[in-house]
Amino acid sequence: GAAVGGGVPDLVIKVSDPIKNAEGLNSYISYKVNTETTLEEYDYNQFSVIRRYSDFVWLRDTLLKSLPGAIIPPLPEKAVMNRFAPEFVEGRRRALERFLNRCAEHPLASKNETSS
């Protein structure tokens, strides 16, 4: 949730370190998702995970199913061409970071069991 009085937010999420992972024809970009929090319900106040675009799609689909009628932030478009171009990767990284922070600020999505 957003901080009271305009201070530091309870949850700050940064998406960084895009890395191309080659698995034959199934190459993909993975991202490091860094979370810092002052919320007591988390075991750690700072943690990181590696995720790929399909994990973000899963999260959004799961939130849409578990919160019918809630407005869940959109994801960036799936790439058809040039998905490894630096400009595309950086634009997607920024958009994924915005998506996660908007979910973290969402009163229902941030409390959903899926997201913790």
C-alpha cells in the first residue's frame, strides 16, 4: 500500500538485470525482481527472485480469476519481433516494474495470497 503522509511506500519493487537465457529455440529474457518492504507480514525486509515474462502473465491471470471485477493493471504487449533488441527489453523492464508496483498499491491485489 501507499505510505501515509507521502513518505516511503511500504513495498518498493524494482525490476532489473534482464538476461537472455538460451534454451535452443526457446530463448527468453529473465528479470531480477527486487523487493524492499517495511510490512511486518513478510519474513524478510528485502528479497529477490528471477522471473520471466510468462510468470508475470501467470500472476495477472491469477489475480483476474481470484478478484473478479477488480481492475488489475495491464502488462506490456507480448513481443512478436525484435524481442531481444535492447530498446524493447528496457521498455518491457520498465513496464513490468510499473505493473508490479501498481499491483502492490492495489488494495485487493496487494493482500491477495497469490502475490505474497
